[in-house]
Amino acid sequence: MDFSEYKGIWVFIEENDKVIAPVSLELLGAGKELAEKRGCELAGLLIGENVKSLASTLFEYGADIVYVYDDPIFKDYRTESYMKAVLECCNKYKPEILLYGATSKGKDLASAVATDLPTGLTADTTVLDVEEDTGLLLASRPAFGGNIMATILCKKYRPQMATVRPKVMKALAPVPGAEGVVIEEEIDLKEEDIRTKVLEIVRATTKKVRIDEADIIVAGGKGLGSKDGFQLIHLFAESIGAAVGASRDVVEAGWVEHHHQVGQTGVTVTPKIYFAIGISGAIQHIVGMQNSGLIIAINKDPNAAIFQSCHYGIVGDAFEIVPMLINQFQESFSLKEENHDHAGKI
């Protein structure tokens, strides 16, 4: 394979109801860094119906070029139709690297494309880098149960591909009015060529807490001892209006449901404040919360790995420390309410 033919960093742009998925904007930010290292252009690959107008937003977030497949056949996501568009575009323009969000759509599409190109695919990447001279993508992710970080290379095939979980990378600050090149592509694809049909889309409603949207998270680990001990986390979270998070061990033990799990096999979160209580600090957990604004760890083991990844650490028994924090927060809240009432009477 002649690698000299392959140039440029691409991001598959995921859109839902004409709204660009945040992870796609995050990947443009990561892709821009790679493109600058390689001295090449950053492109977005946009597929859908009536989506061309979204290109202006992609330019604001760093894209130099946007390849657009805008056709009624792409109204609803189907693996086969989207895969054919990606394959056609890749074979025509030969990108060096292609990144996807690790969403249900992105993972499905990336695996299908990798099989047909064929090329390699690194899933659930948490760190991206590139060798300036060779263009070799360095895609790192936790491995062996989160005990080590593995850097995966694709030396023999192009394009190199990886999926990246939402909230792991950071989007660039948008530049209003930024411009780029829109390249409109056409594909010879008819409805009868597609074996699957979308009959109906049912949007589920749920009362589950979306911890990936929370500003404050109180997360607990096996250090709390038992399901009854974990109730301390619920009590603390309720007292300060926070969401409840948990380590993988806690979820596997059945103390809380899976949608509370933070980490490589759970949810990636970026709250303003993250309390890690009784959590040892395994890599697979750290990668899910390391971009939090402020991380406060409480653990009775002074050598716990979590203290290497926090802004503030408290060594001690959570069952002694957390009640004191609850009391202090409640006193602070009460004082604010009194001052507010007093100000209202003046």
C-alpha cells in the first residue's frame, strides 16, 4: 500500500434532527491538533438529508473542508447506506486518519467501514496523538480491565481509524464567520439497494438521571463497604443537589444501577465538581472523570491512586468526613437563605 496517497485528518460528523452531536465538535478540536502536527487539512464528513447548512458550524469549530452527502436516502441512519457513502468518499479522497464518536451510531458505522475497506479500528480511544514524520496515529485506551494504558497502532493499512467517547476531548472555541470549502458529493444509491427500512422511530422517555449532564457529581466506590454504606453517597448528593456516580466495582456488586457508572465501561463525565469517595482510582475510572473542573477525593488509604488525579484530597474515614461536609454545606445554605430573606426585607 502506497501511504503517500493518503492525506488529511477526517472526522465523521454525526447529526441528529439537524443538530450536530457534541462529540463531533470535540473530535474536530482533537483533529485540529493532529492536522497541525501533520501540516495537513482537517475535514468533516457530513451525511444526511438537508444537512448542507450545518457546514458553516463545522468551519467555526475548526474544519477546513466539509464533504457533504445530502440526499433523502440518508434521512434516517442505516448502516448500509451510510457505510457506502463513507467507503466511496474514502476511496476517492484517501484520508490518512478518520475519527468517529463512540456513540451507538459511530461505533456501528466505524466497524462496518473498517471491515469493508479493510483497515484497523481502535475502539473507545481516550488519548490521540500522531507521529509528525510518519503520520502514524497513536490511539491509546485502557486495557486489561483498566489496569494499563495501551497505545494501538495501524502500521499496514490506511486510513487509520478510531472511535472516541463523548466528553473525552474538548471542542475548540468557535470562531464566528470562519469559512472553508464545501465539497458536495453524489452517490448512485437507490432505496431498493438498501436491505433495511426504517418503519418508525420511537423516542424513549426515561426518568434515569443523566450524570453526564450534571454540574456536581458525588461518586462512591467499594471503600464504602456495602450497599447500606453506599447510602451515604445518596445522602450527600441529595443534600447538595448533586447526581450520584459510582465505580465499576460498585455497579457489579449490585449497589446501584449501571447508568450511575463512571469510567471506560460506563459514562464519561465533565462536571464542575466531582467528589470521589472510597474510590481507589483505577485507570478505567479515571479516564471517565479526569476532565472534571474540580476533583475532591476522600479515601482512608493515603497511597490510593485517586490522590494522583485529584485537586484536593482528604485522607480519612468517609463515614466521619462526609457527615461533617453535609453539616457544613447545610449551614452554608441556611446562612445564604437568611441573608437573602434579610435583603428582601430592606
